[in-house]
Amino acid sequence: MTRLLTIGLGYGFLGLGVLGLFLPILQGILFLAIGLILLSRHTVWAERLLHRLKERFPRAGEVFSRAELMAERWIHKIGRRMRRS
């Protein structure tokens, strides 16, 4: 269940990111990054793309790595809450 939730959230954030590229209200790049980080745990294409971005933009790679740790903690918290219910 946690895997499906993570993949769903990842694609949802990618969708928001694409919208954000065209709408000035949303931060498109931020949502795209979050979506890639979530999806990189479960899909090979997202993991490869995230790895390429980290190599090409080292400073952003550090931020992505920290964000991955935060996302991992959130996923575990959500998973624990779902198991309790």
C-alpha cells in the first residue's frame, strides 16, 4: 500500500510540476523535483534521471539528497499511520 501511495504522490507532483511550468502561481521545478525523488524509489527511469541531474548539477544534487532523506522519513511516517488504521 505504501508503494502505491508513493507512486501516486510522485506522479501527482510531476503533474503539478508540469502545470507549474505554465502557471506563475506554482513552483514547477520544485514539484518536478519532489515527484522525481518519490518516484526514484520505485521506478528505474526516475532513478536514472535523478542521477543524471545530480551529476550535471552538483549543488542541486546535495539538495536532492537531503530532500530524499526527508521524503524517506515522511513515507515511513505515513506507512506507520496507515498500518495502525
